[in-house]
Amino acid sequence: MLETARPLGTPLATTRELSLAVMLRQLDWLLVIGIAALVGYGLWAVAGVTAHVVPGQPHYYLAKQELYAGVGAALFLVAAALSPDLYRRYWRVLYLVAILTLLLVPLLGVAKRGSRRWLQVGSFQFQPSEFAKLLVLLALAGFLAERGRALRDLSTVIGVLILVAIPTGLVFMQPDFGTALVYAAVTAAVLLVAGMRWLHLGTLAAVAVVGAVLLVWALPALGVQVLRPYQVQRLTGFIHPSFDPNGATYNVAQSKVALGAGGLHGRGTIGSTQTALGFLPESNTDFIPAAIGEQHGFVGLSILLALYLFVVWRGLRALGNAGDGYGAVVIGGIVATLVFQVFVNVGMSMGIAPITGIPLPLVSVGGSSLIANLAALGVLAGVQMRGASARGRLR
């Protein structure tokens, strides 16, 4: 896929610092507008979905989400201003930071609902696995850039898998099966965009299928339980939707009821009984698409998906015009991460994907996800700017 771009190990001519005027001129303002519209829509949706959660404080979650959005916007600007050559040069440092923060989770992490995924810094709790997604992606791109002409060798594929296996294993043990799946999706996107041999990609796909069979069926049949009981129940509920409607499949059943109750135009904030009365679990995080569907109907949910589609389109446009292979891998990985998270989150609200706990990017309540995704999109914007500047000088 990268044959038309500069070789992966060849830095862009524009990795030097750009002036503010050049950055403003080359920035994809449609992308920025799309991201801002998504965040704004998310804040508006959160205001309605969480209005009844804290009695007497209808704006409790909205105020926190606005603060997170402000921090994320600042990181977006910083990430866009930094030269991608810094990420390329110091990819080992980025990878080490990701691993160290993930290693701190089982030692110093805060436990909630049987999972230990968060670190406490003052009054702020953050989820290292959300930020590690971006750091690992940048590390993979840097590793591939160093491989140069050996990019299509089997040893390169093995190196990528080793680099990904460590953070994925640490996240899986938290346990956080959903985020571990995101790491796998990022890896597949990186290898595809980098132009790996189809034979290698096919072999990896076959290994993934065999691994899934072992994980879900073969090993449990032999008495080896790898997944937690609740994870097994979620998978069983996905395969058999009528299984245990008051337990394992309760969330999905209530989500479908909320989506159906919303109709075309929605029931509004007050009339959304599934959300307002608490029948819909995790209405502000995992199942926020269902809450939006109930309150604002098919029209409101369609607008949200259209905004995602717009941002993805601008991201793919930046991918097609990337100035070098390194930038293409970074952009491709970020876009793939966004698409995968949206598909799984919306899919599990509709019952077409298993429940994994993956939040809806830029919309679900939570600081780590919002800030990390805005930082990643800032990196994408920075790579896009420098690619546009390089093309302008070549004309």
C-alpha cells in the first residue's frame, strides 16, 4: 500500500519545524471542524444522558467532561505542533513509557468492579491502557521505519508481534479484554498499511482464529479457564441472545429496548425512561449510543455516525496523501483504532458485537478515553500538515 509513498525509513523533508503561518495554512481545517463537532455533540449528548444520574446536580458529569475536553484540546494542539520525527527517533522511549505505566497498574492501580485498570494521580484517575494505545502505535511505526528494506521480511512481522504482545498481555491481565482487542486491531492495521506480504497476513489471521477457538472453547473444555466467568457469560450471551435475560444478556436487552423506544425523533431527556430511570446500565459509557438513540431517536444517532464518517473520511484522505511511509502507518493506525472502537461500541449496543467495555470515542463519559483520542487525532493532524507542506514544495 505504501509503494507510492517515500520508503518507510526515509524521513520527510518537512520533519523540521514549520512556522505557525505554514502550519495554519496546511492544517486540514475540515478535519478539525469535524473533530470539534464530534466533541461538541458528545458534550450535548452527555448533558442529557447524565441529567438524572446525580440528584440535584444535573451538570455533574457534563462539567467533568468539559474539563477533560479542554485538557484533550490542549494535548491535540501540542501533538499537532510536534514534529513526527520526534516520535520516529524516540520510539523506544515511548514504548518504554507505555510498558512502565502498564506495569504500575497491578502494583499501584485502583480496583473497580473486579478490575484493576486505573492509576490515581492526586484527584485524577486515568487509565494507562488508553494512552498506551497511541504510544504503542508510534513505537510500532518507528520500529518499522528502522527496518527499511527488511520491511517485508518475516523477522519484521515477528518483531512487531513481540512488541505488541507485551502491552496486550498486560492489559488482558487487568483484565480488559476489550482494550486488548483494540491493540490487536492496531497491529493488523499497521501491518496492512506497511505493506506486509499477504502470506504473512493470512498466516496471522489463521493463527488468530485458532487462538480464539482455543481461548473460547478448546481450553475451557480441558478445564483450563483463561477468561473470567463474566467474560465467558458475555460471549455466551452474544452467541445465544435469549440466554439468561435477567443476567448475562440483561444489558443488551435493555439497550435494544432503549433504541426501539427512541423511534425516529427520540423521547427527549425527560421521556427517556430507560435512561432516566436507570433501566439501561452504563448509559453514559458502554451503552451511550442506546441512550442517545432513546433520547434523540434514529435522527440523532444518524447525525453522530455521520460525524464519525466525516472524520474517518478526512483521516483516509490524509492517509492517501501522506508524505512518507512512516506517516502513512501512523495515520492508518489512528484511523483504524477509531473505526474499530466505534464499530464495536455501537455494535454491542445493537447486539451485533459482544460486550467488551470499549467506550465510544470522544463521546462516552471518561477522561482517559477522551483525552487520549484527542491526543491521537492531534498526532494525525501534525503528520497531515507536514505531508501537505512536502507536497506543496514538490509542485
